[in-house]
Amino acid sequence: MAATAVEEALLGHLQKLTISNSEEWASSAGFDHNLVKDVVKSLHGFGYVEAETVKKVRWVLTAEGKMYTMRGSPEVQVFEAVPAEGISAADLKGKLDALVYDVGFKTAMKNKWIQLAKPLIIKKVESVKDEVRNLLTAIQEGKEIPDASINDLKKRQLIERRNETWFSLSKGPNYAPKRVKPETDLTRDLLQSGEWLKRDFKPYNFNALGQPTEGGHLHPLLKVRTQFRNIFLEMGFEEMPTNNFVESSFWNFDALFQPQQHPARDSHDTFFLKAPARTIELPEDYLERVKKTHEEGGYGSIGYGYDWKRDEAEKNLLRTHTTAVSSRMLYKLAQDGFTPKRYFSIDRVFRNEAVDRTHLAEFHQVEGLVCDRGLSLGDLIGVLNDFFARLGVKKLRFKPAYNPYTEPSMEIFSYHEGLKKWVEVGNSGMFRPEMLQPMGLPEDVSVIAWGLSLERPTMIMYGIDNIRDLFGHKVDLRLIKSNPICRLGIK
């Protein structure tokens, strides 16, 4: 409704008079000039008005400048605060605002209006003229002042530049006292009634390209994931199926020789399902071997010596690691007849963790394993050096660690040139016989494996310090649209 009122008032005014300054006209008519400019652009587009854009730079007073037009400049305020008999510096300072005293005292001394006659400050002249106040008042009234004065006031931050734009308006070729909305469609009713002969139609723009369509954009995680995947494929690895986010505790924990009392299986660390709460089917002969290994040991192990419970193994959960997929694949390999294999997977895992700048309740795990006869810790170190070298990671160190299903186990550290320190980049180890042999794999078969997150290297490569800016509902879509093609170059 406001735009309609502006339009009617403007067209009505142009019926008799032109408008030299749309800003002044808006002020006199009681309209917001920004709204008037929008209406003018619309009317000009349809030929109702001719609009010439006028741009002008003018100086306006700052808040401090406005204050001095009312109270006088600081130097004059200081001069007027000095009585005929003189005044001490402390008393003079107490009579004035701190800013006024600091600026005004120096300027009054520079102008030789006052002097120090210790212990008093006295006047050197009987009266002064407040040129600064007069100049500020002139600017406020729209008057021209010398350039030198402008520079002085600008240095004192009493005035600031303002760019202003308005329109000079007159009647256009299609002027009418009231806008007639053109028809945009030639309808059946208009044709049958003959009304189309009396109506104005909006001209077709056959050169218009239409609304530009925007293509999709790859997320940084997808780009880095693709490069990880390509490295695995170059090294002869086969990708494991990871489409089961829901796993049983048996495949996620028990098959990995992880005891049922392990803290990681607690509800504080794992998301357990309410429906379906339990797994329907498990391989019975394999389950019995896993149970016996947990309770009594075997394959060179004494086991854990506790009462293993099937109910605990049947609980469904959101997988806490993709090693649950590895356990299924190795079991299938044992049933189909062993042949050497290289497997990898990159997919989501879920842990009941407190969310902060480096942790989320769901993230991606990158996992690789080699299954063959006679593998040793040296083979693991060699494969890791090859794998990380292809990522651009040249400096590696290994630190002994503990994992329930690998022995020996090693944490992987890389020297970060940017941070100038060694940072953990992954975990690794050799799967224990207590995990492999109950599956039916031959005794001389070993499995070396390693894992790392996908988010951490991506954050390093893209300079992101908060994981919530990379993954989740708080991600800035501009990051997805503008991120560069990723080149792995971690050192």
C-alpha cells in the first residue's frame, strides 16, 4: 500500500511539474526516499517517467561535530572557562569534559589564546571568534566552505563524507496519471470477449535467458574421500560394502574379541536401538567358538574367564567402527575358502560422545586391511609408509598402543609442518589369533589393519578448526560452493 501511495503522488505531481530532486520531494511529501527510488525504477522501466540519476558527495557532521555546534568548539570552551584572574590546571580540568579539555587546551595554547603563568593558566587575548563552530554550522546548513577548512575538520573527525544519489524526474513516453497494469497472458476469455484489443500487453523479451540454473557442488569431505578411495584402488585394495549402519553387538564387539565388560560397550559410549532391539539370526557354530574363546581362551590365549552372555551379543546398535564390516568380510572369506585379500572401507560410524569443536556423534572412518600368509609388523609399517606417502605424509612415527582386537598395536603420528609438532593421524595393528582363527582362517594367516578419520585431514587441508563448520546442520553452504579442488599435501 505504501508503494501505491508513493506512485500515485509522484505521477500526480508530474502531471503539472517536473521533480529536480527526488530526495527533497520525498521529504516534503513525507515518504521514505529509498521507497521512492524503488517506485521510480519501476515506473521508469515501463516508460511512465524519465529518470536521470544524480550523484553528489557532501559532508555531514559527526556526532562530535553536532555537539560542538551547540556547545562551541573545545578550544573556545576552554578559553571561556578561564576567568580573568586565571585558574589552576586542575580546576580548569574539573570544569570541563575530559575530551573537551584534552583537545581544547592544546588548540587554545596553539592559537595563543591562553598561556601558562605558573601556577595559573591565564588569557592572552580578551575575546576569540569560534571559527570551528561557524564552519560546522555552515556545513549543517548546506553551505560551501573552503577546501582547507574541510581538510582541518576532517582531520579532527568532526565531519564525514556521505555519497548521495537522487533522481531528476519528468514525464516518460508512456506517462499516465495512473499506472495501468499490462497483461502478461493472452487468455481464452480475452480472445472470446474481444477485450484483448483494448488491453496493453507486456512486451515479450525474446533475448531473456531465463533464471540461471545452478549446478550441484561437492562437499569437501566427498572430495577428500574420493582421493582416499583412489589411493586404495591404486594399491590394489577392494572396497567393502558398508551399507549397514545398524549392527549387532556380536559383529561390532564379540567377533573382534572385545570383552562384554569393556567400557566402550557401555550405553554412555554406544547408541543401542530400541526397535529392533535384538538381532534375529547369528551363525551358531561361529558364535559357539567366539563364546568359548571369550570364556576359556584358545589359539594360544587364556581368554577373559567370564560368563559370556548371548543376550549381550544380540543387542542391536549403531556401529561404532567400520571394523564390524571387516569382521563380517573376514568370516565370509574363511567360509568361501581363503585367498589373500586387500580390503578398505570409508563410511560413517556413530559414538555417543559429547559434541565439541573436534568431536561429533557421527563421523567417517577410513579403514584398510591386508589378509595374507606370513605377514609381520614390518609389513604393516611398510604398507603404512606407502599409504601415507601417497597422501603426501612423508614423516611417520609409531607408538605402541593397546586395542582389544589387535596385538601388537601402534598409534600413527605424522609431523605437522604448520603446527611444528607431531600429531596423531591414525591407529593400526595386527588382528589377534583369538579373532581370526574362530572364523576358520588358517593358522598361518595374518591380518594387518589401520584406520583414521576422514574429518581430521579434511579440516587440516581446508583450514577449518571446528568440525561443526564442516559436517552437520551448521555448515555454511558458501563453503561448499566456493571450496577449491582439493590437492592432498599434508606433511
